Amino acid sequence: MESACQEIIRLAEKVIDGGQITPEEAGRLIRTKDGDTMLLLAMADKIRQKFGGSSVDFCAIINARSGHCQEDCKFCAQSGWYRTGAKVYRLLPEEQIIEAAKKAKAAGAVRFSIVTSGRNQDNPNEFEEIIAIVKRIRKEVGIEVCCSLGLISSEQALRLKEAGITRIHCNIETSPSYFPEICTTHTMEDKEDIISTAQKAGIRVCSGGIIGLGESLDQRVEMAFKLKEMHIDSVPLNILNPVKGTPFYDNKRPSALEILRTFAMFRFVLPKALIRTAGGREVNLRSLQAHALSGGLNGIMVGGYLTTGGRDPKEDLVMTADLGRSRTSPQL
């Protein structure tokens, strides 16, 4: 009978040789015992080396419009349904966003994402400001620009592509089966519509989710296969950093090894994707953050997040160098 360690090695070799694993096999990988977890991470990293090379992709975001969101996502500090003390403001001044992009590039980021709270871009004046900002960042800063703007229309997607954005970001957040437990004001189908709209406009999509929303291990596997089904090639994986005032504030935190096993499972399922560790990594992985990059991942979100802080990007530069990894360059 095949041991768990033998299966990990066999499945890794299968993926490296161009094969695919099944949801059942992914379910066994994510349940790897603590004592075998480092083997799982090592084999996930072999897959990353085969398909992703040695470079680590750094990106950064700005919370360009904050708070008073009409959606009721139970994890989100910016939802208008909850009292969290999150800052509320309209679109930031153009110069402030440009300056943030410059700081992101100085910190090593190759991509800068403009993120706005709210369901969509129903203010035409603000949307035009975003278009102008994207063009200026491309020209003056020399960094790739990504946007996370909610339910964009086909026309808006085309305008963004013309302005020079390289990706649209839209997290599916969790698995289709668990999504109704985290949000009732929009659906997984709404998320799929945004992704489809961007893809039809010729824009690549960045989409991932959050670990620790109360989902099961099998639902994490389900999320990975949903992203595969939608041909997503850039996957940010966040870990819930509970915010007081939100319904998920008292959620039980997954252990660091459980998080790393989840990351590794995603690499087995999505061998060629750019998979990055993002929000919540500092407080949930703590001293094991480097193991995310030595366990199959090839990207990091640096600096702060939407409503929570990160760590000094210099620490991530040192971590990357200590692992013997290079960094990607902007594709302009």
C-alpha cells in the first residue's frame, strides 16, 4: 500500500510531467500530517521551479476609495453594514495615488493595484479620474498597473485596457458552495461576470480568495478547482486577519502549517499560475513566512493592505534574497 509520503512524491512527479491531480487527490494533500508537511512543501516547490522559475513577483495596492460599501461581505472592514472604524473617503487625489505608486516601485513592486470600495464604478467623473491616473502611472512611474473596481461594464473594461492596465483583480473569495455564507448582496455568478467581462476585453485576471472564513478543507480544494476552471493565471491567497465589528471577528485562525498545506495544494492544482501570499500573512504565518515561498509560491504582496498594515518591504527583499530568489521586472 502506498504511503502518504510516496503519494505526495508521485503526485508531484505526475504534475511535473504535465499531468493533473483530481479533487480527491488534492483533498488528501491538504490533509497531510504535520510531520510530512515539509515534504509536501518541498514537492510543491519542485512544481514551482519547473513551471515558474526562480523569480518572485512583488506587487502593492492602494485603498484608493474607502468604506461605506453597500455589500455585506462578512470579513470586510469596509462594509457599510458593520461598525469597524474603517476610514471612509472618496477617490484619493491623483497626486497622492501617483506618489504611492512611486513608493511601491521603490519597494520592489512590479505591479501597483488601484482598489476602490463599493459595488461598481457608477460615478463617471471618478472613473475618468482613474483612467487618467492609470495613464500617468504607466508613463511617469514605469510600473504595471492593475485595478480592482467591482462590477465593471464591458465599456469600462475596454477603456481600462486602452489606458494600459495589465490585469483586473476580482477575488472569488471562497468556493462556490460556501460563498452564500460570506455574502448575500452579490453572488459567485456576479464575480464570474466581472472575470468574464475582463477576459472578453483581452485583460488578464487576478483572482483568489481568503483562507479562514469558516470554510472546510474540501471547500478550499473546490476554490482551487474553480479558479482552474476559469483559467486564472494569477492567484492571491489571503489569510483572514479578523477585524473587530465584522461577523467573522471571532473566527478560529488556521494554524501556520495548515495555511502552508493549503498554499501547496493550490500549487499542485495550478502548476503554472502566479500564486502569491497576500493579506494576513504576517499575523498568521509569523516566522514561517519564508516557507510560503519555499513551498510553492512565487509572489508576494508587499506593504500594507486595504485596512490593515503589513511589514516593512525591506524585510521581504531580504527574505527573497536569503532564499536565493530573483525578482520579476515590469512588463511594460
